Amino acid sequence: MKYDVETFPMNMNQNPFIFTNTKGVTYYSYMRKPDRRIARGLDGICMDPGDDPPRIYIRPGMSDRREMNTQIHEVAHAFFWDKPECDIRRYADTVSRYLHEAGWRKVAEPKVHGPINEKSYHKAKRGKKSK
């Protein structure tokens, strides 16, 4: 099934995770809620490998464990497009449970601070009282 650009736009303010499956198809994965007209109630969706370009959308805001399971599930679709949904679900559930029990956890993104402005640095320094 082909989807139009209106349903799944490419010009998002997010750098996608880009990967190529074993058949040479390059996927673009976004942390963006799937369009409810196509994927009502789903946590993620993997688009057909014949789409130009094929994309994956993952709903943000889930628990870390659920997000990990959804990521694995949708990437598995990208690699094993012809497999039945029950096989993909079982695979993703098993891998995410294995990784969780092995101690894998999502790490918070480090805070990135901008360059120190010389004026603000001296202003902050003057405000400190020395003993």
C-alpha cells in the first residue's frame, strides 16, 4: 500500500535513524506518532519496502521498555517484511525481554550546553563572594 506525502511528511525537524536491511532497502526511522488514519491505536508502523523512501514511525512518550519493544518490532518488520505479524511480535517480545533482563536500559540524553559567553562568564564570576 502506498501512502501520500501528506499522510507521512518527510520534512520533519528530526534527524532520522537511517539503516539498510539485508535486501539493500534503506529505511528512515522517526520518533513521531504514526498517522491515526493509517495506524489507529498503534505504537509504531513500518512502511512497505516499496515506498519511496520506506519509513518507520514510533510513538514517543511510551515507557522505556515498551519503546524498546516497539523499536525492535518495527525494525524486525523492515528486515523480515514477509513474516506474519505473530512471528514478528514473538521475536520482538523475546528480544526486548532478554535485553531488559540482561540489564539494558535507555540512557537519558546528555544535556548539551551552548558555548560560554565571555560576558556572562565574567558576570557570574563577579556575583560569587570569596571567603
